[in-house]
Amino acid sequence: MAKRTKIKKKQNGLLQVLNALLTLTVIGMVASIGLVYFGLTKFHEPGQILEDTVFVVPEGAGLNVVAGKLEDEKIIDNRLVFRFGAIATDLNGGLKRGEYLLPANASMRKILDTLIEGRPIQYSVTLPEGLTSWQIVERLRASVDLTGEILEVPAEGTLLPDTYSFERGSFRKSVLAQMTKAHDVVVAEIWETRQPDLPIKTIEEFVILASIVEKETGVASERPQVAAVFINRLNKGMRLQSDPTIIYGINNGQGPLGRGLRRSEIDTKTDYNTYQIDGLPIGPISNPGIDSLRAVANPAQTDALYFVADGTGGHAFAATYKEHQKNVAAWRKIEQERAKAAEEAAKKAAEEAEAAATAAEADGSETPVNN
């Protein structure tokens, strides 16, 4: 009898232990479910940032680093919940380097989606038509949103001017690579559409002439006419006589000349001085845009051989030298009138400044002095 009682007590003790373990297991499961529910709820609920916020994912950063950085920057309030939510929703991979715009009140889930699937903030740099390669490099070096050194200036006429997009921290040389690739594609396409029997036989000559047209006028609509003048001159064996080619031979494209040409510079023979050499210069003098390339490939149908500024920003064209001389005389008159107007304006400004100084001095002399 005593033995049965002892066995029964052991069984009761074992049942108690099992009950206790079961109870703890149930409590643990309930707690776990509660934590999961709490975590997922917090993961999906509106976040704490009150306005759109920029966040940067560093190169090579994983989930732990990004979660910590988000918490440190007060974008989320719990890195553990962010990491748990990412793992639980199977979104813990694929974070991409870049700068992202996170919307106000974004949930942790929205933030994670943005960092994985979103497009990084894009910056841009505009390189206008007619810049030289040296000028383009200087502009890229001045951009604070780009990184990396440019060790060598690209060859003249190998870059396509345009607006290029990039992510903050991109390499400057990557923008140059985009420009080079775009140039090669565009030049090849336009070259294939050229008129027959042009006096330019290679793509290199094509780009050289387009670079001259680009520097001769800033009016896109008249570029086919400017191109036609040079095409007509080449066909007749006349020299191009383009001032921008002389300037490039002087400064190698390193910025504007900043003054007028001297007679000695016009008379000096260089590989670029088209007043002194026949045909095209040795190379491009700028990076031409699409309009100038198209103008050279398909110039206007005209007999014009000359052009000169007309005072409106464009040019007056002429087929004969006599007509050209009339246009030159008209331009000289405009220049004289502008110089006279500028002189009179400067004189008037000086007189007004002197009158104001005299009035101020008079007012000062009449002001009583407190002893």
C-alpha cells in the first residue's frame, strides 16, 4: 500500500512539472505572438518623421548598419523592430547605395520599400553647347555633388553637350563617359543622314566644321545658314576666315579670350587660324550640340558666302562681297551708336553720382552739432 502511494505521489509530481512546463510554453507562445503582433503593428504604423527627409544608404551597408543609422538620425525609434520587420517580411536584402527621399510619416515598411525598390534622388549637371572639353571638365570639378578626380581632359569635340543626371557621390569621370557615349551615338546617326556631295569626307571633318558653326552663332535657327556659308566656301576653295578658330589657337579652349583679336593674331599662321590656312583647322574648337551637327549634315540651300552680326543677336548673310560690305557698314554703325549710348549712360551715371555726393555733403554741413 505504501509503495502504491509513493508511486502515485511521483506521478502527481511529474504531472505538476509537465503542467508547469506546458503553462510556461503556452505563456511563451502567447508572449511571442504578442511580441510578433506588436512588432509587425509598429513596423506598419505611421512613422515619426514629420516632413520629407533625405536619408543616405552608404556603399556596402547591410540591414544592421542601415537600421542603426535610421535610429541615430531619429527617422525610426527602434532599430530592432525595423530589423525584425525586414526579416519577417522577407525584405532584408537588396539595399541599394544612394540618397533617398523618405516621405513624412513613412512607416518602417514604407521606408524599407523605398530603400530597396525606390529610385535614389537624381541630381543633374547642364553642359551647354559650344563649351570646350577644358570648360566642361572645370564645370564637373566645381560640382559638389560629384566625386573623384579627372586626370586628363578628353579630346576636343568628343563630348555631347546636354543635361546629365546622376546620383550624389557619382564619379565625375562617369559623367564624361556618358557624354562620350552619347556623342558617338548622335554623331554616327546624324552623319548617316547627311546630304550627298558635301565637301567633308570623314566624321572627324564633320565634327570639326560643326564645332565652328557652334561657336559662330548662338541662334539655333540660323545654324543651317552659317553651315551653308562654310560649305559654300569649302566648295569654292575659299578660306573659312572664322574668328573663333583663331581664338582657339591662342588659348587652346581654356576659357574665353576676354578681348578682341589683334591684327598680329589674325596675321599669325597657326594650325587653327582659318584666315591663314586652307580648309578646316587641325581639330574641333568646341563640343558641338545636336543642332550644329544637323546643320552641317544638311545645310541650308543658299549662295551666301559671308555673314556679319546684325545687331539682333543674329547675322546678316550675303552672296557677294559688295553686299557683305554694306552689311558690315551697317554693323559698324550699330557698334558706334551703342558705344556712344554707353558713353552717354556712363557720363549721366557719373553726373548723378556727383550730384548725390554734393547733396549728401550739403546735408551734412547743415546738421546741427550737439556739444
